[in-house]
Amino acid sequence: LRWSSPFFSVISGNQTLSLGVPISRGVLIGNVSLGNLNSTMARLIQTVDHAAVVIFSPDKSVLVSNRREEVFEQVNFGYHPEVHGFKGALETQQNIHAGIPYLESVVMIKDFGWLVWVGQDLEEVMAPASALSATLLVFMSATIMLATLVALRKSRLLMLPLQQLLERVVEAGSGSLRGRFPESRYREIKILSAGMQEMFDAISDREGHLRDSEERFRLVFSLSPDATCLARFSDGKVVDVNEAFLLEHGQSRDEVLGKAVEGLPLWDDPRQWSALREKLRQQRKVINYEVRLCTAEGEQVALASATMLNIAEEKYILLMLRDISEMRAAEERLRTSEARYRTVIESIEEGLMVFDREGGMITCNAAGKAFLDGREDLLGQSYRLWLDKVVRGDNTPWGEDELPLTRSLREGAVVHQELMGLVRTGQPMLWLEVNSSPLRSADGRQIQGAVVTFVDVTERKRREELLDNVARGVSSRTGTQFFASLTQHLTKALEADYVLVSEVHPEKPDYFRSISVTSPWGAAENIEYEQRGTPCYRALNDDVCAYTSGVQQQFPDDHLLVEMGVQGYVGRALYSEEGAPIGLIAVMYQREIHEVSLVEQLLQIFAARAEAELVRQQSVEALRVSEKQLRRLSGEFEALLEGIPDQILLVDRDYRLIWGNHGPPKALKHDNQHCHQVYYGRKTPCETCPVSSAFESGEVEESDFKDEGGRHFIMRAVPILMANGEVEKVIQMVQEVTEKVRLQKQQQHTAQLAALGELAAGVAHEINNPVNGIINYAQLIQNRFG
């Protein structure tokens, strides 16, 4: 702590001391009124009569005293010998002042360097002098400490918001401010804090905008695809360049920075920079000034744009160079493409017309003008002039909103292959296949017109009508009626003299057999004729045979051609599903054929239907023969199975008896019977059933069993496998082997008796040997002793 010398406060007008308290970021300064201290001291020592207490600073100036006049008069106690000669320790002595004996004491407060002088009439305090001195010292110390604490508390309450405000100002200055400036209950500090907060907010906003602007400029500058550099206007030296500039001109940053723009090896003619700089000086901005540059890849055509910038009170030039070499080349290619496009448009066979937004014709190619009878006056006219001249495919009139062009102009619809008929005065109906597409603006939002293309399909329309008429006539017919109807309708549609459908004779492969023949007199009788030497034979081997005229001269051995007076011939072979020729369809004329392609197309179309019908008819006949043979074979097979004495059954996976012959041991009397029910009267399959084993193993299984009458049987199960290897059904064969078992048992019994005889013979032999020995010895004994 540090105290100042006494001074008069301008605010209170009283003697005051300043107290300085060090804190972390400065010094907390507070003021203490000496008048208040004097009043406090007077109250504390009022019980001591005639006592005088004085506290003075190291320079001997009175700070506190219960005698106010001494404080106000700034009495200097330096003249007191007790004070003057004070050695720093507690000293008490008796002196006479103004004729009055005084008991005086002087004490130093070491923390502050103050001296406390206490004096009292000796006669008054002789007895309690010691006690009074201690009491006064304690009270004075408490008073001083109390005053000090009060001053510190007041100072802290006053300095806390100031310290917080100071800290926030320091943070604001360093750019690390977080939060807002503190509020205070003191009006002046509150106003100061609000003002500083407003100032800081404004500074922060400006700094934020400046940083954003700098960041955007830096981002645009560095990421711009155009070569960009920043140079001083005064000397033209480069300050900064972006990566695009370095890449495009093949230089490093060190080779460019600090060099004059005019001296950089990028100008095809350095005078271009001088002219650009002069324009910039006059206008302060230059946009799209075309220059020629030298880059790492060669010469380049570029657009230069420059503007003046003021940075730190100095003028700079921001120069941007945009490569337009490819654009210029593209423009040239576009002009060439447009010329080529117009040549192609004029040379195509399809008609092409372009209409504006209002439906007026803008342009038309040569093919389109031919459809318009070469009338140039129709250019610029509205398409609505033709509304009464166009019809649909079914000859009904078009509505304006339904026209392909109207839909493209109003709805932006793309219309494909709309059939439209154009009525022409004094000429046949012209049928067109029309396509229409909208023309949009570059952004695709607005429809600016439409393109209409069309092609003449009059001939195709006529052919389709012919085809439709023939198809309607034969669609509901099959078999012989189909071929008769087909030949009749083809004769009518093609205006032919003869139409013939023949097949290869099933019994005579070198001959044809007609299925249906139509002549000028109607249906003719079917005939058989030899293949060789006829155009039909050529068609059968070459797929298609066509002679517009002179067919008799080509095939002089074909007498039927001469008899019928045929000059033109078109034939097409008919094939089976395996691709083998099985017949043909032919159209013949007693005159020259003018539209042979139409005849060939119709034959090609109806050949597939005729092939299918001919194959079907042959298949039906073959099926009829096969069924007859199958019934014969089935009867023979059933007779064969019935003649087998063994039981043969067909069993499915559920053990149902599907089929069986009627041999022993039991006849199959009911459908859906289970084998375990028939043989054993069981409700579930047998555990050792060979049928079950065959279903599981997929192999032939066998077992034997005996019925209730004691007869023996052998059951064999043969699996029937599907294509995937799974067992679908099982053939169960049951054979009675009772007699065989009896014979086997009899044979076994005979074998056993034979074995027993052999055993008895062996035993007898073995017994006879020792018996013969005994008899022989007995005879010898008898002979010797008898």
C-alpha cells in the first residue's frame, strides 16, 4: 500500500489522503477524508480527559488528530524533541510543554511509516498511564484498520467496473474480445461502457466487412480461370499474379513479381500494353480489349479487361486476360458448319420449314418448296392459310390446336410421325409424314419458333391400304379357307391375273401340290406339277424369284406358263420352323409388272402368316397320323403288359397307385389307392419298402415279402428320373416266387439228407476201423488160448 501527502480535495473541500492499492493490471487508487478520521478518533478517545492524539506522516505533517485545528493548520510536529529524536522504538518520557508537565509517547506504524504521538497531563494520568497508552494504541490501530478497510471496500466497488472496462478495452484492442462491455451502477461508467461498446461494434462491423471483402477479392483473384495480375500504375511492376497467369504463360512467380508488365514476354507487340494503359488512364476501366499474346503453347488471342484500384493511397492496375483463341476458332468452325448445314438442308429429300413464334414461315428448303409448287410468295405467310387443305389419316379435318406445328409453338411439344393429307387442286391427295420440334431460346425457357420436317408417304399410304384390305380379308380364316381368301384378296389388291399357293408334295418331293389357285375366272382346281424347269423351283431355292416380263422365255419347258399366258412372275418360298422350304406363294401377270417392289413387299408380309398356317396345317395332318399310330402302339403295349403274369404298378411320390396291369396278387380296383393299403392294409408306408428307398436313393431297390396266404413275392422298385435328376415316379414290379421258394426249400432238405447220409457213412467208417481191430485181436486170442 502507498499513501500520499495530505491535500485538499476539489470535490469535498476537505483534507484528504490518497491510497494506492496494486492490482494485477494496474493500481487501485482511493481517497480517505482526514475530517472523517478525526471525527472517528475523537469519538474513540472521548472518555480520556485532556488527552491529545496526533498521527502524522514521515514528513511530520499532521494527518489525524482529535484536535481539528492542528489538522487544518497543518501543524508540523517536527519541532517536538520527542518526534525529532525518535529512533524507531517505543519511547515514553516526561516533558514540560507550556509549563504543563506532559506524559508523551511516540509509536511508528511500520507498514505505512506513520508516527502516532499521544500526550496527556501527567497529573491526570499518572496512575492509569500505562493502561491508557495501550488502550489508545489498540483503539487507534483498530480505527486506522477500519478506516483502511472502508477505504479499500469503497475503492474496490468503484474500481471493479473500471477494471473490467479496462480489460475489455485491452481485449478489443488486441482483437480477442468475447462478449459485451460490462454494465455498472455508476452512471458515468455505464455511459462510458455503452459508448465504447457501440464504438467497438462499429469497428467490428467495418473490420468484418473489410475481411469479407478482402477474402472475396483474394478468392476471386486466386481461383479465377482467367490470367490475372495486379501491378502498380506508377511503374507498371507486377505485385501479384494468380495461378492461371503462371500456368498459361509458363513462368514461375519469382520470374514475374517485381517485373514491369510491359517487359514480360507475353505480348506479341509490347505497344499493346502501352495502348491499353493509355486507355486505362483516360477511362479508368477497359473492357474486352482484344490483344495477341505469346504463351507457353504458342500465340494466343485474348480479351484484356483492366480497372484502376486505390490501395493504401496508391494506384494499382488489375489486369485480366481471357483466352478466346478457341472461341475464335469455334466461331470460324460455326460459320463453316452453318454453310455446310445449309448445303445439307438444301440437299436432303425431306421437306424442311422453319416458322417464327407467330407461325409465319421463315425459311424453306428446296424439297419443301417442291411440295409448295415452288411458290416463293408463301414465305412469310402464316401456316393458318392451309388449315382448310389438310386432313388426318382417316380423311377427317385437322383442328388448329391439334396441328403438330401448333402444339410445338404453344406447348413446346415434340411431335413425331404424324400422318397428314394435303388436298391439291386437280391432283391426287398428297400424304405427308410430319415431324415438329420447338425452337427455344439459349436458356431453354422461351419458345421462339418451330421446325417442321415432312416426307412424301403417298405410295406407302397406298400400300398400307392394300395391306390392310388383304389383312382384314384373311384375319379370321384358317386352313384351306385362309389360303383361298389370301389368293382372292391378293388378286384383287395387286390387280394380278393368277395367285398360287403350293406346297412340296409330301409323297413326291420333286413335285408341287397346289393348295389354292385364283385365276381371272375365280378359284381354280388344285393341281400337281413338276418342280424342275419352273420359276416356282427357282423361288423355292432362291427364296425370291421375280421377272417383270418374259418369264416364258426364261422357262420354255413350263407349259403351264404358256397355257396361262403369263409374262410377269413374282414368287416367294415358304419355310418351316427348321428353315426348310415347304412351299411357295406366287403372283403372276399376263402383262409386264410395273410395281414389282410392291408385290415383293406384300408377299414378304403375308409369307410369314402363310408359313405359319401351312406349318400348322401340316402339323395337324402329322398329328392325326401320329395319334393313329399312337393308339395302335398303345393297344399293343397294353396287351403286352396284360400278358405279363407279374404285377406292374406305377407309384407317385405320395405312394398312390397311378396305373397297373391286372395280374396277381391283387387287382387294382380303385383309383388313388396307396400301395401300403393294397398290400398290407397300413395307413403309413412300410419301414423297409423298396419304393421309399428308390425315391431316396434314385437307384433300383429290391425286397421280398409273404402275404396272408403264405405266398412268397419279390418286389422291385425302378425309379423314373426327371431332367434335373430327381425321382418323379417309381415302377413297382411284384413277382410271385412261392413255387420257387418251395423248390428251394425242397432242394435244401434233400441236400441236408444227403449231408446226413454222408455224415452217417463217415461215422460208420470211423467206428468200423477200431471194431475190426478188436475182432481181429479177439480171434487171435481165441486161436492162441482156445
